[in-house]
Amino acid sequence: MTVVTAETLGQLNADVSVPRYDRGQVSTGIVHIGVGNFHRSHQAMYIDALMNNGTAMDWGICGIGLQPSNRRIRDVLAAQDGLYTLVLRHGDGTWDARVIGSIVEFLFAPDDPDAAIEKIAAPATRIVSLTITEGGYNLDDVTGEFNSSDPSVAADLRPGAVPRTVFGMVTEALARRRERGIPAFSILSCDNIPGNGHVSQRAFTAFARLRDPGLAGWMTRHVRFPNSMVDRITPQTTETDRAELSRRFGIDDQWPVLCEPFTQWVLEDDFADGRPPLEDAGVQIVSDVEPYELMKLRLLNASHQALCYPGHLVGYRLVHEVTTDPLFARFLLDYMTQEAIPTLRPVPGADLGQYANQLIERFSNPEVGDTLARLATDGSDRIPKFLLPVIRQQLAAGRPFTRSAAVIASWARYAEGTDENGAPHEINDVLAPQLQAAARRQRAHRTAFLEDNREVFGELAGDTRFTAVYSSILTALLDHGVRETFTDLDRYGALSMDGHKPAGLERK
């Protein structure tokens, strides 16, 4: 068994691809904040592909970790010279393994905040990219306003404070570049948020305005915030994954990344100080990302929410178990074709019906081993961004929203903390106590989950067109369970038309 390091690359199994470039010649051009599995399966992979083709050698990646949990990735990358194994898991059981070498530095900001800020402020840094999660931008889900009262943000805004948040560190780096006459960089969000570039601009300039209005004005003129759409299903790495990698390839990697073969990156060509030739690695460079990102968010990401809660309630724990069940496969396709796709603009070069069917195929890959627990994490951040816009548009157009309402009702039932077999599960969400308290009230008061979480649902909590359908589906879930309810969902569609409860749905 061979440990992955720079010295051992030549000793690895011949079936494992390794960097073909001299990593000693790579210089940093990108600082990435939030180095997790997705970044390593996606953006870092694309940069590595360019380097293997003899280009982008001045676009190496320096990772920066802000959270205490990032200590582990710091230690793993340090022990492995920044190298790690990326494994593509195919549906037929075959694996393709490749060592990625594009991450050439990593800084753990709490150890030395100034070193991290200086790295961001350095002239060679031309892109600061982000995977800080959907909820990491500190914007109110209902109003869209920056939350200046957040304790961490407030601490960073105090005079003389040592920055600790992503907003404080990046803004301080920009202030130093402005003072030194260094051109601004681009801030590139790679998170699953509609208009992620616009969201980033709103968040970072709002923070800068609170600190120094002049700096905010300079940022508005010079910093670019390209929109992007990213896609690759990348589960958490398990000890079983590590052991199987060792068995198949003889590799000892402390933190490999295992993912599906499919990958997509659609990127707006709007950069302040250049970019790598990413189109040469298969990235779609476009002038308008929105049609692609809405396709992905409302089909793939919303479907993840649509399968994880009802699937878990009936006893499944893995994604492919749900999507190979004909009942749930049909439910997902009906959600996508009847409710999500009607809210989308045409997507250049994409057949939306074919894309929907391809998603079911991707979800059904047993080798990926994606868990429902991962998808069910942070529903209060994800559902407002992925699913609620579909409901709002369908309501506005007078079109069906039954299956979307069924997802919300399934989430409410999931928030009670047990599945239909009585097995308990953890609610992994920043609003977990609030969600669970509301779910405990819903058996007596059907709309409690909506009304007690208005910061999530906004005006939908009081929209009787939605609450009537939602309440009847929730009643059926509580009385009859997921399978019986989902088998006959079309009966609930009448509620969106006339507001009356279908016969036979009274609580028994």
C-alpha cells in the first residue's frame, strides 16, 4: 500500500493517473475559501486538467480554511503535499482513480489571520473562489438583506478587529490592494444559489459599506462577481471508501474524494484580472448563466430535497434506493416535468425533458453511495432557494404545485424526528430546535410548521391556496403514510383549483 505524496507518485498503481506537470513550476493564482469534497471533485479537477495539458501553470490553488473543522483538511493536505485521489464511480461498478495536484498551498486562517489576508491581497491572486454553503452569505431568505447583526459580522466590523469571517478577510484584503494600487480580483461563488454572483456582490459590498463606504464604491467599480453553475454529485468520504480505494488500487489516502462521472460547469465570462482557459477543460463559458443555474437548482437540487425526506420516512437511507423505487422515480419525474420545468426559460443546448430523465439515471447509480442524510442537511437554507421559487411561480400562473407541496409536507413530517418505523434521526439544521418545536405542534394545528417558520416560508405561510393543499397532504402523511399518500397525489391537485378538500381525506 502506497501513501500519496509527491515522492511516491511514481510508485502508484499503473491504473492510477497522476499529474503530468512539474508541480514545482506551479504558482498560485486562485485562492479558494472552503476546501471540501465538492471543490476537490470539481474546480480543482478542472484546473488540474488544464495543467496536464501544459497550460494554467500560474493558476494554482491556495486553499483557505476559516472554520475549526477545516483543521483536518489542513493536516491531510500537509501530510500528502497537497495531493489527493479523485475517484469516478461508474454505475457498472468500475472506478477510475486520478491524483489531483492543483492545490499547492493551504492556510488555516485561525492560526494566522494576517497570513491568509496577505495571500488574498497578493498581486498574483486574481480570483477568490468560494464554496461556503448556501447559507454562508449571511442574507435573509425572505428580504435578501445582509444581516449586519450577526455576532461574527458585528465583531469583524469593530475598529481594529482581526477579521475572522469570509467577509471581513476578503474585504480587508481588497482594502490593502486598493491602498497599494494593486488591481482588484474577481470573487467567484461556486455555491448552489440562484444568481450566486449577484448574491456574492450584495453580501460583500454590504459588508464593505458598513466598514467604509468609499471602499464599497471602489469594489462596485472594480471587483467582478461572475455567476456560475456547478454540478457534480459528491458525497462525503467514508472509511469504507478509503478501504475500498486501498483494496482496488493499493493507495493509502487519508481523505480521497469519490464522486459520480458526470460533471458540468457553466461560467459567466466576467472577470476583473483574467481567468484560466477553462473552456479548454470543458467548462461552458457563456454570457448568461441564469437559464442553466435555474435548470440545475430547480431540477437537480430541488429533486434532492424531494427524494430525501419521503425516502427516509419509508426507511431508505441511500439515494439510489429511492430513485430505483418506481413510486418515487415517478414522483420525481412528475415534479420536474409538471411543476419545475414550466417555471424555466429555454436553456441553450439543453433538452429539459432529457435532462430530467438523466437526473433519475444519475441518482440511481449505486456506486455513488450518496446518503439521504447528506441531502436532508440544512433544509431551511436549501428549500427556500431550490423549491419555494417553483411554488411561487406555479401559484402566480395558476398551475399545479401538488408535488412541491408534498415535499414541504414530507419535510414537516421528517422534522418530527422519527421515520415511519419509529427509528429516530437527527435534524441537522441551524434551525433544528425551531423546526422540531413547530413539527410537534402540527398534529393539532396543521399549518404550525409553516407559521412558526415564516423566515423560511415568507408569505406562503398565509397563502390559503398553498396551505389548503399542504395541510391535506400532511394529514394524509400522518394518517396513512408516505406510500399511500404518494400513490394517489393527483387527488390533491383539485385543491389548487377550488380550495376544497377531496373526499376521503378527513382525519380519522
